[in-house]
Amino acid sequence: MTGVDGVQWRTLAGFRALALAYAVVLYARAEAHYRHPVGGWLVLLVLLAWTAAAPVAYAARRSRGPALGVELALAVGALLATRALDDPARVEAGAQTLPVVWPAAAVIAWALLLGWRGGLAAALCVAAAGVLERGSFAQTTLHNSVLLVLAGVLLGASSTLARGAQRELAASRAAEAALRERERLGRAVHDGTLQVLALVARQTAGSPDPELAGLGRAAAEQERALRTLVSRAPAPRGGGTADLAALLGALAADGVVVAVPAEPVPLAAGRAGELVAAVQAALDNVRHHAGPGARAWVLLEDLGDEVVVTVRDDGAGFAAGRLEDAERQGRLGVRGSIVGRARDLGGTATLTSTPGEGTEVELVVPREAT
């Protein structure tokens, strides 16, 4: 574990060790008053074993759930064992419990992993065990219970906020790095590729040779598309949301009409980026396969729980079975860039085409990840 999580768990490990050392010192001083002193040492030995094993158990994400259960069970068990091992008169008089403050480690661990609700649940369990151990709800027990509940709730809330801030910071740094890289590539593209495309477009404009004229139109179209690509800010891939309507609206170009709702269509940034990439792939297919002069229309519909994006063109279209033939030949462009992206987002992609009548791609994606 690194970052905020790493600091929190290392601090908890230190607290667990110091709390156990404190419990051992106090028990050594009170051992003579216990009815079963050997049992007390055995309980402390079990707590020592867990104190050593806990950092390893919590380091593996898969074992954190069972580790929470083990730690809470040990905390409650050590408290209840006090009544069985200590002298009843000392217990009723309010003598210190066998684990002293060590059970608070379980409350902290639940708060760190499960937020304030987890911290509250663990605190209530430990507090209930303290009442059972004491046999009554004395004022000291009440004070300890209130402190445990406050610690569990406040630590859980602060841990959740700290992790959220860390994620936001990481996303911001990633977006900043991506923007710097885009600016660097944009300068390189502007100094080289864009100037060459513009030169080709100018020198072939109005040429009587149909092939040269077509080359000039293609160069001009690619120049416009490339300028749009390098000038548009990338969609964030971390936390937060993005306006899908604005991202799709930026795809408008010569021969591409985009229709989106007047109001923003918020979507998780990562999901919006993947959906826009699928639409871009569909538009690339129009440019490469629909034929010269083909036009495309992009329509965005916000249906509440899901969004629907339709990409339609008036190009050459294709016959039924063509995509399957392409897949058998190892060409998986549509399957990976359009259908695969929609499937990964928990949605669907439907392609409909008729030779001579164009192609329609309908992307239906749920607003939330499933």
C-alpha cells in the first residue's frame, strides 16, 4: 500500500504494537491478582501473533475482508476473556481489562477500510463486549464507548475523504501530463504533418487530373481532422464527470453533422472517453469505406439511465456477412474498436447496413457501470 493508505496502515501497525506493549506491562504488574494468570499470557500471545501478522494480511486486497473479521473477533474475545481470567471482585471494581486499548485497533481498521459506517459498527461491537465484560454500564464504560464511537466515525470519514483527495490528485496529475504530451505532439504535428497536408491541398486544388484533385480533397480533409484532434483537450480518464454532448460536438466537421441535446449530458469521464472513441472509430470507417462524398450524422439521446449514440451515413454500405468474413480473415477493427468498447461499458453496439443505402451504428450504454 502506498500514498495515504500506506501511511494510515503503517500508523495503525505502530499503534497496535504500542498498545500490546502497554497491555503486557500492565498485565505483568497485575498478574498476581488474576485467577488464571497463564490464560492471560496465552491471550496476550495470541494478540502478539496477530499484531505481527496483521500488516501482511491487510497488504493483500483479497484478504482484507477476512482480516477485519479476525481482528474484531480477537478484540471482542480478549475483552470477554478478562471476566473469565481475572478476579471477579477486581472486574466489578473497574479494574483495567486484559487487552487495555488494543481493541481500538479493530475499530480503526474497520474505519480505514469501510468508512464511518464500518468504524461505527466495529465500535459498537467492542463497546458491547466491554459492557458484558464489566457486567454493568458504569460511567467509565460509557466514556470508553463514546470515545470508541467517535474515533470510528471520525477516522472513517477522514479516511474516505483522504482517499478521495488522493484519487483526485492522481487524476489531475495524469490529465496534466496528458495535456503536456498532447501539446508536445501538437507542436511536432503542426511543424511537419499539418504543413505538408496543407501544401498538398493547395498545390492540387483545381487540378484537371481527377486523381490529383481527389488527393487534394483528402489532404484538406485530413488536415482539418488532425487540427481538431490536436487542438481539443483530452477527456479526463480519472475521477469526475465529462459532458458527453460537448465531447461529441467537437467531432463535427465537413461532412459530419452532430446533433446533441441543448443541456449537458454528464457521464463518468472514463466512460465518456471510451464512448467517444467508439464514435470516432465509426466515423473513421465512414471516411475510409463509405465512398467519396459520403456524409455522416451523429445523434446523441439522453434517456436517463442510459445514453444512445447513433452514427449514420449515406455511403456505399455493405452486404450482410461482410463483418463476419472480415473477422474470419483476422480483421477485427469493428469488433474491437466499436462493439468491444460498447460491451466493455456494459452496453451494446448494433450495426445495420444495406448496399447502396449507407450504414447505421447504434451504441446503447448505461449511464452507470454495471
